[in-house]
Amino acid sequence: MGKKYSIASVIGFSLMMLSVLIGQFFIFNDSMVHILGRKVFDAVFNPLLICLFATHIAGLVFSIIGLRTSVREKLKGKGFSIATIVIFLVELAIIILIFGLLLMIALGG
């Protein structure tokens, strides 16, 4: 029987992918308004926004724990943890760039 996977790594990766799917809801929100209707969309918007940030942070925390566990106990799942951390850092860099550009536009620079 092969090595077991680090459960924290798999949970962290799953949470990060869930947050990416929730993020798609916000990207395509105009089409979601037409599909769900304005009242339903307004009702689910704020809870989904909170879930987006919560799953992002929880995924990162679980991945860091999973990376440490997989290295210490020589378990599989190190790739899941590294992928989650890389996805988080790329998304963070994109968010910082977007806010920087918005700030430059707002200040007239």
C-alpha cells in the first residue's frame, strides 16, 4: 500500500478551488442577475462574498499546515499545498495590481 495523503493538504486545496468557483459568481454577476433574478441575487451576494474570503484564508491555513505535515511525516499531498499557496499568491498579486491601478485612476495619475 502506498503513502497516505495529508488530509490538511487536500482540504486546503479543495477550499481554494471552492473559493475560485465562488469568485466566478462575482465575475459573471450580470448574467447571474438575469438567471437568478435581482432579489435572489441581492440575497446571496453578501453571504457569498463572506464565504469567498473565508474559504480563501481557510484554504491557505490548511495548506500551510498540510505542507508542514506532509514534509514532517513524509506523506503525499505536498503538491496540493504548494499549488494552493501559489494560487493564493497569484490572486493576491492580481488584487494588489488592480487596486493600485484603481487608485492611480482615482488620483488622476
